[in-house]
Amino acid sequence: MKKVLVVLTNTTRYEGTQEPTGLWLGEAAEFYDELNKVGITADFVSPKGGFVPLDPRSMKYTDNAIMKVYETTDFQKRALQESLAAGDLSARSGEYGAIYYTGGHGVMWDFPDDENLQQLAAAIYEQGGIVSSVCHGIAGLLNVKDSSGVYLISGKAVTGFTKAEEILAGKLRVVPFLNREEVLKRGGIFRKKRFYSDHSIQDGRLITGQNPFSVRSTAKLVIKELTR
């Protein structure tokens, strides 16, 4: 079975502030945990490669399952210390049956315009693979285009962190954009449920989750497709 490529951020601070951000731990750890349960291998990639910072706020929302993944040498080394660089994987897209973009506010600055990530996602999709995201990870899907130059999310139903959730998180004034607005600009269909409720949707080979509480349901949809 092909592997899954898990995408992580290198951003350490909210742009223009001293406030730290980074990967929302559970959005990588819970997804990885679900893959491990069924024996699917994952690689970890970031725009620059190497160090992946954790959003310190995400450590307040862990459980025993998340901590078990976080405490493993494998996860600490391959995900948080030595993530692969997106630019080094251009010739390896055929190894992956799916690409999954994690969240954490940091991704809003380094996912949308990274051409290497865009090319990887497009190649995986064109080869019959799955493109997936959760929460702010939808930022990584915004500028991906198919082989005909059309936005991948155009005409597709997707979801991600909502304006109501930004307000509740206290980040509305510091985020560079709102996910729903950017999805609509690219012809996508933005679906949402009540804030902080589990909500994952699938439109063909595009699978997205709304927030940190949607990671496992998103992972299960991806796994279902990979194991058909």
C-alpha cells in the first residue's frame, strides 16, 4: 500500500507579533495514530524541512492517545525535528496515495503560496490519490490547481476552521485571511457545522475536516479510500 504524506508548518510566530504558533499537535498525532492502527506508513514534510514548532496552546488540548504519539522517538524525530523538505520530494509523488495538510495557525503563512507543496498535491491527485486537510490546513489546498489550470477546490465541497471559531479562539484580528472567504473566491463550496463540533466531508478524492475535533473522522475517510 502507498504511504501518506503529512504536511506540517515551519512558522513559529503569528506574523507581525511576538506570539508563538506552529503545528496543532493533535492534528498530526491523532491522524498518525489512526494510520498506525491499520498499518499505513506516513512521511512528514514541511515547506522548509527540518524543525516543526508546536503551537503551545495545542498542548492544553491533548489526551493520552495524543501524548503517546508525541512521546515516541519516531514522531519526535521524523515529524518535529527532521521533517522532509517539500522541494526534495518532487520526484517522489508516486510513493504516496494521499497527502494530508495539518493545521495550527502557522500554516496560514507558509502553506498557501508554497509551489513545491502545490506541485506535490496536484501530482498525487492526478495520479488518483487523495488530497486532504483539517482545520487551518485548508490553506494548503487554496492554490492547488489541476492539470488544466483549474483550482482543485473549484466546484468542490470543503470545510475548514470557521470565522466563528476564529472569534472564539481570539484570533480574528491577527489571521491573514478567513478560510471560507478564500474558498469562495476560488469557486469552492464551503460547508460548516456548529463551532468546535466534529465535521468531516468528502467530495470525490478531496477530504476535509473543520477543526481539531475532526481529525479522527477525517483520517477514517482517508483510510477508507486507501483500503478500497
